Amino acid sequence: MSLQKVKAARLRRALLWMLFLSAWGRLSAQDGNARIYGTVTDFHGQAIEGASVILKDSRFRPLQETLSDKNGKYVLFVPKGTYYCLYAIRPADYRVSRLEYWTWNVPVYEDMEINPQYDRMEIYGINVFEPQVTPQETYMLYFRPMSLAKTLAIVDRQKVDGRRFEREKRAEGLLKPTEGDILNVGPEAITPGELEIEVNGLKAKILGIHKTVEYARGLYYHGYNVQILKPKNQSAPKTAYDRITIVLHSRETGESGKGEAFIKRR
């Protein structure tokens, strides 16, 4: 096939795709559907092709799933509603070169852009709430950071000495969270200089960072509670939800990660 024919075929495919998206936009307003779209990248800004982007329910069952293209772009067509979480990673990367991206409490009531960015630090289990005090000028965040380097080190130790975590035994007695019981896969400490937090794209002031312990699946993990001051100069968002973005650049491990969550404003 000649070069001109190849270019013509590509142009036809592009036009058909644009027509499809245009038709979808008209239909979505009529039938209660919307789309989630965006670009999957790493922390060097490089597009990630073949990343699985999955919308999940509260039992982590896939509801909608797609793959990013060669430019890192993806699109999901979903019924309007609030979804438990959206997850992204290229399967071949998981626990080899990178860990996942997550966003939580996803309110899809109109077309929404979400740009997953992932690397070697996972920002997992983000929860956001507003303290019950006036004025409502702060948010409290909780998340569990997980380092790929520390995770792989634990896996290597298990292979060497043959030990396996006995989750059922630990769960039976809810063992006290002593140092020996904690699965230490997070940074030993996080400072404000390592943490970037935004509300609807605007930088938020970090008021305090407190290390804590979380129990899950028969094990204990380190997590962090962070209080932030809401940005004062933000314009009114289009939706009734605030988007919280957390980016961590750990000096201890040299790893970076991003996670997001939505919270409905009062």
C-alpha cells in the first residue's frame, strides 16, 4: 500500500472516531451516560501504552475497563453516578517496575477528565473528611503510602528464609500493633517538603502530618493523617465535589506516587 493510501486510511479512521465521539456526546445527555477520559503517564511525562484503566465497585469488582493507547489516552463510557474507585497500571509493570494509581469516590455526573500518573510509590486508600468545626476551612486526609523498593525487599526476604505471613492467625487475635507486627512498606517519615496536595488544581497549605497504624487483612501498616487548609482563591468548581490530589516524592526511597479522591462539599 502506498504512503498516500496509508495516510488516507488513517484520516478516515480519525474522522470516524471523531464522529463517534460527537454522536456519543449527544446521546450521553439523553440516556444518562457520561465518559471518563484522560492520559496515563509516568513521572517523567512519558505516555504509558497498554495501561489497564478500570472502574471498580466497593468489592473491587471491575465495572468498566479499557486500555490506554500509544499516546497514553483512554476513554470509558459509563452510566452517571458515583463510583468507588478508578485504578490504573500496565499489568506487566505491577510489582516489577511500578505500583498503581488510584482515585476514590469518583462522581461521574458529566464528562470527567482523570489523568492517572504512577511510578514506584503507591498512594493507597485515600479518605477525606471535613472536621466538625467552623469555619469549615480545612480537610483531614488519610492515606497509606507503599514503596515498591520496600515491598520487593520484603518479598526477597521471604524467599530467602521461607517465612510467610500467617494472616488468619494474626486476624484471630487482632494482635497489638507492635513493631514486629507491622508490614513496613511506607516511608519512615514524610515532611511537608516531600508532599504536594492540591484542591481542584490549587496548592493547599499543609497544617500537620501525623504517622499512624492501620489494620487490614490480618496485618498492620503505617499510614498518614494530614490536615490541609483549603485554598482561598479557588473559583467555584463546576461540580458539587472537590478533587483532592496527593503527590509524594519520598527522599528516603527516591520514589514518587500520585493518588486522588473526591469529597462532596457541604
